[in-house]
Amino acid sequence: MCEQKTDPILNPPADNTNSSSPLFPGARLAVLGGGQLGRMFCVSALQRGYHVTVLDPDENSPAGQLAHRHLCTAYDDKDSLDVIAQCGAVTIEFENIPLETLRYVASRTRLAPSPEAVAIAQDRSLEKAFARKLGLSTVPYALLDADTDFNSLVVDIEFPAILKTSRLGYDGKGQVVCNSIDDVKSAFASIGSVDCVLEQRVELASEVSVVLARGDDGSIVVCPVAENRHDNGILDLTIVPARVDARLQQKAVEMATTLAHALKYVGVMAVEFFITRDDQVMINEMAPRPHNSGHFTLDATTLSQFDLQVLTLCAHELPPCGLLSPVTMLNLLGERWGDSQPDWQILNSERNETQLCRHLHLYGKAEARPGRKMGHINYLAKNVDDALHAAEYAKEHLRSL
């Protein structure tokens, strides 16, 4: 039921989760944010017998459709936050929840991850500085604000480069490719002269992500490394096992683990990496929550990233997350919907010669828009090439009616 109602620092944050006592079925959990990630958290929590409350201002939020209770208010609504604070533990669905909200909740009940960890992930400049302080590689970058001397950027950054807003950018939003200082000036003005990061574009061999879970005791479970393909800045396909040298995969895991420990992180987090043609592994960005590239875990591993989110939130021991089958995940974006629905019949015409197992996941969103994530399909097969070919076939043929 949707209930209608009339500065971070770069030093390692303190671990301020209020309690490490395990929570068992029947306990009340809450999630701030009601999108598809919150929806899949609800599924895992409900299966385990927990009572779930969702706070999200959208009365038709995907997570709110499944939760026991949906507080349909702004994220700073005091009455709703007092209800949330009565839950045994609280987590987040996306990183841009106001810090004031997170700190208010954390002062009253267990919140994982901590406000300090989320604050770093909310700002690309802080995120990159934190990683570099740990000795972790990032792409060359420069910071821009209203007082920047643009001509000085030539010394630090080679072109082409990508201008990204420091805050609130994701899925290609708030990003502009620049080939000169004049491009940077124009792009900076076009996005309102807000604080930005100018990243040098590097020659990529591949992109991978590491999804992991860290418990209160510092124990870490790592999901299989995922190889990712993007289209216009939005994740298109995730391929597992990643077709990347094992040594480079291990380097990415080590870097993600170092970051999680330094943040004293509790919960599920994802770290995206660039792998260059000369085998450098560089952090692109982190997400203090489950991640689109981890959706393959819903069907192809012993535990999903959302199972791990529930287990860490409830302070339980973390079993390993082992791969059961090669898998490719295909994102279903709004442009495949048109004004109605995709032609699902195409899924029934797929070849089954490779003994594929297909899992369709839809997010309960009523309105489709270009670039909006409406669902995904996980293709499992005996080998990764067969899984990839099946996903590519669906991508090519699945169209709106």
C-alpha cells in the first residue's frame, strides 16, 4: 500500500552500523529507493521471511509493488524516516539518497552501507581521489569548476576526453565527449557549469565489473567477474565467465577488495574497471549497492547479489557465490517496447540446439522510454559463446509490436 503524506572526507570512514546482531525471519527491513534493484531486494527478503518497507516517492515504484509497506513520500520526509528508523536494518537502492537522510537513519538504526561510504560514491571527484589515495589506478583526470583555467587542462589531459558531472550522472547521463579545449568549454556551459571531472579517454581492450559483499567482520565474498558491453553509455550485455586474462581479473578483484576494506564497507558493492590494450586495470567507478552487471547472479550462481545484500544487512555469515553455468545477460531497454510490448513470440522461436535455459525478468514499469531499463534476460548455456549468441539473437530480433 502506498501511504500518501500531507561533507564527506577522504579519510577511511568509521564503521557506524549500529548492531551486528543477526536478524532472523520476521524482522523488519527497509530499503530507501523503490526501483528495480529495490524490487529484487524485496524478492530475496520476502523469500527469507522478512517484513519489508520501501520508501520511494513514486506511487508505482517497482519495489513498492511488492513490499509489505510503501511509504510514498520524499526522502527527507521526517514522519516516514521515523517509521524507517523503527526497522531492524535499512539499506539503499541507489546512491543519490540525500546524505542528511542517511545520517538521520544511521543515528537511529542499523544502516548498511554507511553514510560515509555512500558520500564518497556520490561524487566522482571524491571517489577517484579516494582510490588514488589507496594506490589504485584510475584514468588520468582533471577537476573542473566555475573557476577553472581551461587552458591549463592541456598540460594534464590528452584528447579525446570525456566530461562528466561529478554528481548525479549515470548510464551515460551528464557525459559529453570532447576533442578540444573549446569542446570542453562548450560542454561545461551546456551542463550548467556544475563541478565536473574531465577523464582522458583510454584505448580499451574490455570492461569488467566486480560485485562483492562485505560483512561486519570484514569477510568478503566475490561474485564471478563480469565482462560488460555498453551502448551509448548504458549496459547492454554482461558475459560470464569474462573472456579476460585470469591475471587481470584477479587484479580487478584485489583492487575492489582493497576499496571495500578501506571504506569499512558493509553490504553489496560493485566496482567497474577499464582494461586497456596494454593490460592496465583502472577503476572507472563504484556503486554502493547491487549493480546491473550483477543481474546474472539471479540465475547462474549459488547466491544472487540480492541474497548477499539481505545476508549482509542482517549480519549473517556469507556463503561463497559460485558460478553454476556460463551466462549472458541482455538488458531490455525502453526502445524495444514502443507503445505497447515487445513481440515476446520471438523468444519461443529461439533455437534450442545448445540446450539453453532462458530466464526473463521484468521490472513492473508501466511506461517505457528510450534507455529506460524495463527488464533483462539471462541466457544460460554449456559454454559462454552459446550464451552470448543467444542473447545477441534476441537483441537483434526482439522488437516492439
